[in-house]
Amino acid sequence: MTTASTPMPGSPKHDDEPSYIDYETFLAPDFDPALFANTLVLSTNNPQDLPLDLATPLSKVLFDAQEIDSHIDSLTTRSAVPLLEFTQKQTSASQRLITELDAQISSLNESYKQLEKEVIHKHEKADEVRQVAQRLWQTLAMGRSVSRCLQLGRQLEIQHTELGSTAAVNDHTALIRCSYTLLSLRELLDSKGPGEEGHGLTEVDAIRSLQEIVTTPIERTIRETSDRFVREFAVSANMTFTQGEEARGRLTSAISALYLLSPTFGIKHDKWSPRMLMQALENYMRTTLQTSVVTLSRSLGQLPTLEKALAEVTAKCQNIVALELLLSTVKPPAHPLLPAAVQNSHTSLLQPFLNVLETGSLPSYFWRMMASSISARVQDINTRGGVVARTLKTNKNNVGEAIRAAVAAGCKVPGALLGPKTKAPEGNWERETAVMVGSVVNNLR
């Protein structure tokens, strides 16, 4: 083992007391006991000798341990009095510090008790009061919302009664009033977010009963009545101006109600369209076309009935013309659940319907669809041959002229919708006439 004269760290320096311990080796951060023992054994033995002599390295380790023990004992003996004096001073200082801290801690505890009494306990009571006040406010808000819903429900019942009462059998405007009340209820009940007016309303028994007994049945009735008004819309040739105005008003109320009641919840505003209204108008057009096609197709096989059939088809087309005229004069009603930009995107309710049908005119759409269906029917008659086909071919010019006259008459605005100062709109229907006549004449060769 190597020796050194370095004094023990932390001990008083005594140059006349050399140390045989290599403290730097033992205090090195990367000291490895196994590596140190191996080096010690190899330094005192020849690796070729067997067995190895372990007594010498072991005695050196024991000697170093005894040296350190002696050094510790020597340091302790020489420094006992200073250590005891230092410890006594530290103990005295600690006692004085504890005495001072006890007084401060006692004062702090008294202050905390006073604070707890004056602040914490009062805060707890104040927090209880706050919670009670908050829940009372929530209950009050809920009560107001429930009250408003019930008032709207009662208002809806009265308006629905006006629609169906004998005294107000023609009060079709109640459809619009009912629709606005239903929208108010819908707006309130759809505001379900925390802090919103309708939050938690659906959990109230009275509101659920209102929806089941009043709101849902009346909304269904309003929709069905509006659909029926659209479905039954017709303007006959012998109808007076007053009757025409009544038909106009009834249809206006119906389409306005369907526009307002069309679903809005969960639909992006830029994608919204009055779906219920469009469906009702499409059904009207489809039914009118189907009836007209069946009537005219049947008469082509029985030419004596052609005049009567064309008169019926003309009347159907005049209803389409009247529908277009009325839709062009009806502006979209103010909708409380839609932004102004959506409502102002169309100046009338005609354009959205034309967009759905992908056409520029309802009468034009009517005659073109008629021609498409009739063309197939005439081809079928021509293919089968027989008396019916021969008769139709013989009279094809007369049939063509009759159809031409029917198209011209069908595209005229019914007189019941024209007031003393109202001028009928002019239109060019030559293409529709040519298509309709061609659907019969061109297939009879």
C-alpha cells in the first residue's frame, strides 16, 4: 500500500504526525472496492504463484483500518473540550430560539383563532348563503322559463281554436300565428346549454306534458292543414275575384306556415332550405302531372273524350300558372331562428322551388314533363297498332291543333287572380307548344 503525509480532512493540521493512509484514493468519486482489492493482491503476489498469499494484503488493510481508528481516537481526545463547548453554545442558542419561537407561535395561533372566528366561520356561512341564493336563482329562472312555456302553450291552444272554430272557419291566418308561437317554443326548448333559458326544461313534468298533449299534436295539425291547403289549391274558370283572393290568402298562409316550420336545428345556415314547403309543392306538382298524364293518355285511346280531357289538363296547367304567380308575390316570412342573410337570399318563395325543379318556369316544367310521358304512351299505341292507332294517325293533325290550343289556354293566368288594375303577364310558349304537339304527332308515322 502506498503511504502519504496528507492530514485527515477536517482535522487540525499536525505536520509532526504523518499519515500512512492514501485518503485521495479512498475519497475519489470513482473508487471501486473490488478493483482496489485486486490491485492490492497483485502488488503483493506473483500472479504465477499458486496458491496466492492473501495474508500480506489483508494485514495491510487491517493496518490501515487500525491507523484510521487511532487517528479518530486521537482527534476526538484532543478536540473533546472544544466540541463540548461548541455543542453547549449551539444548545443554548437553540433553547433561546425555541423560547422566542414559542412566543411567536403562540401569538400566531391566537391570531389564527381570531381569524378563523371572524373570517373562516363567517366565510363558511356566507358560502352556504351563496349556494342557497344561487339555487334559488336557478329555481326562479327555471320557474320563469316554465311559466313562459306554459303561456306560449296556452296561446297556441287559443290560436289553434281560432283556426278550427266555426266562427273563424276562413281564418287561415291562424296558421301563421300558430307557426310563430311554435317557433318561440322551439327556440326556448332548444336552448339546452348550461346558463341558457331552456336548460333543464325537458326534465320538468309539466313541460313534457305540454309537448305531448299540446305542442306536438298541434304542430302536426298545422302541418297537415297547410299540406291540405296546398294540395287542394285550384283556381277554376268560373271563380270570382273574391274567391280568387280567398284561394290566394289560404295558399299564402299555408306556404308561409310550412316555410316557418321547416326544421332548422342542427342544419348549417348556408345549407338550410324550407324543406317542408318544398316537399308540399313537389307533391302538388307530381300529383297534378300524374293526373294530367293519366287523363290525356286515356283520351288518346278514346278520341271522343279528348276535348274533355284537354279541358281538364288545361285547368290543371292554369292552377300551375296561378301557383307560380302567387309564389312570385310571396316574400319569405320573417324567421326568428334564421339570420337575415339567409332570409334575404330570395326575394320570393318561387325561386327556391324553381331551383329544386331545376327549371325556369313551372308551366314550362309541366308541359315538358307531360310531353315526356305522353310520348311514351303514343309510341306504345303506335306499336300495338289496331283501330286505336289508325284512328289516332288519321286524326293526328286535329289532335295536334287541339293540344296546341290547350297549351295556349293552359298558360293563361286565371281571371280570378286578375284585378281591375292587374295586367296578365305575357309569355312565349311556342317551344312548350312544339314539344307537346311533337310528343303526339311525331310518334304517329
